Amino acid sequence: MYKKRFNFTIKTISNLLFSDAEGSNTTCYYDTKTRGLGIYITRKGVKTFFIYRKIEGKPTRIILGRTDEISLEKARAKAQDIHSQICEGINPLEKKRAIRQEITLRELWNLYWEGHSKPHRLASSRNDESLYRLYLSPWADKKLSSISTNTIRDLHQRVGRDVGTVRANHLHALIRLMFNKATEWGWSKPNPAYAVKRFKEHSRERFLSSQEMKAFLAALAKEPCETVRDYLYISLFTGARKNNVQAMRWQEIDFDSTQWTIPLTKNGKQHIVPLVEPAVDILKCRKLKTNSEWVFPSAKSKSGHLENPTPIWNKVLNRAGITNLRLHDLRRTLGSWQAALGANSYIIGKSLGHSSQHATAIYARLDVNPVRQSLNSAVNAMLGE
């Protein structure tokens, strides 16, 4: 094989060409940034990511996917995951061989949980586990090939009717992703969830108004449980998702640059959150009082950090006389106050870590320093300063 090594970028990959310098049917290029990551190009110009590693003493090439199907970022992440598995004595090819055989949904779930959801600390992991237990466990012994599009559609419709369309759509997304991973790991049949149409969802628009904000902050200041009280303040001042705030670690906080680096968000990416002064003050105060790795530790949870602030959240709302407000609405509140002060959807999206501008459209109706400035303005307005 004709070989070249250089740092892969989107531009360099798009410019790669097949070369028959050595008379081979493929040309192979290797990345200098990620160990073992390569791309081979066929005579027809098809480019495919792969990993080259020795597994159990044998040189092995593991196909990751075509460059027009997966991004460079995802290929590098997959490569690191494979390296980690090999270091732990796991042969990633065994997973592919197992998938190629006729396995049950339970076996696929176990592979998905251990090989994807759990190791990546996905924010949705707990929700995925609940969805599987409540709705998919009755199918645990079914072979994958017996789970048809009609079977999935019937379940989707029933959950939508009995529980709610949002819950049904989350379930559909889980099933689709599990079958996608099965395909990635070697299953050769089409994904039966693709032909099932999701329910149309209506965006929730609830956030704290100016009058409600005064009542909310007054009620929150009276809350005796310091951990949950501070958690709610940080949720409001950062606009971060509740699971990310609950699992906040001290190692993620940089007091010198006053920013919080969330290692993995719902969209699978790292997100840097500028910390406004009131948030920094709360964090510094908490840091002096604890030796825990968690910013919001809990002796009652298995994880070691705060997991269920809902009971105290409800007490705060009752004291404030506020109804129909969810924890997630604090995130929407920050975005809405930013919009009211003139921030555009791009700034709001960067503040909240949204993966697309479409996701910030709700905040634009009122039509890296700008992000920090926008957050400062919004929080100061909330506090009446």
C-alpha cells in the first residue's frame, strides 16, 4: 500500500486522491494526531476511515465508516474508544461477530449500555435505562429480525396516546439509535425504526417573567437546604442542563478564567460556560466547605452527587406562588432574558450549548466575550441590578 502520514483535517481529507504508485487497489493515508487512524481510498474514489492495531498479536484493520457518512471528529472518538477497549483486554471484533449472529434485544441493549451509553457518560443514560425498562424489556427475548417497523410503530403510537408524544419520541430515538449501533457493530439488516414517523412536538415556551423572577429569587433565598439552593442558583445563572449541573466536578471549574468546561453535553460535545460573578461567588463559597470531587455532593445517591432536587424545587415554587414551571425552564429563562436584552440567536445558542440555530429560535422572538457579556447582562437584570 502507498502510505502517507499527516494531520487529518476536513480540507486535507477532501483533497485526498487515489494513487496507483505501488499498483495497489487502494491508497492508504495515516493520521499523525490519532494513533492508528487511517483512510483508504479505492480506485473509484471512495474514502473510508479505519483503525490499524494489533489485536491479540495479529495486525488488524477495523473499519469505522466512509468519510461521507461519519465526521473526522467522530472517527477520532471511535478510534479512542477502540484503543480503550483494547487496553482493557476487550476485542472489539468480538462485538461485531456477536452482532452478525442472531441476537436478542436484551443482548443488543447490554452491548449498547456497556459499549456506548455508560462509557461516554451520556446525559441521557438514565432516561435511556428507564425507557428500556418500562417499554422495551417485554421484547428482551425477541430476536432483532423479529422486531419490525409495524411493531415499533404500534409501540410508538401506544406510548404517545397513553403517556405523551414527547415520551414516545424519546423512545423512538432510543430504538433507532440502538439499531444504528447494531449496524455499526456488524448487523446487516435495515433499521426498522427509520420508517416510523415521530409525533410533531410543540415547543414549550414557559420561563420566569420579571414579576415571577422577584418572587422566585425571594423564595429561593429562604431555602434552608444549601446544596439544592446553590444548585438552583447555578442552574439559573449558567443555563446548563440539569444533569450537567448535578454532575458538576471541581476539576471542571477554572476560577482564573471564570469558566466551567462541561466535558460532555446532550449533543455529545464539550461545552465551555462563562461564569458570571454571582455564580463564581457561590462556587468559591462552596469550595471552602467541601472535600468532595462533586460541587453538589449527596450522601444519599449512588453517584455521589445530587440527583433528585425536585421535592425542594416544588417547595420553592410553592413559597413563590409559581405554578407550571419545570427545572428545565430555568435554562429557557436565561435564554429568554438574553433575548429580551437584544442578544441574537447565535449568542444565545453559544451560551446554552445548542447544536443548531433551529434550537434557539424560540429565544429570538424579542428580537468569546459577547457570550459572557450577554450572560452578565441577563443575570444582572434578573437580580435587579
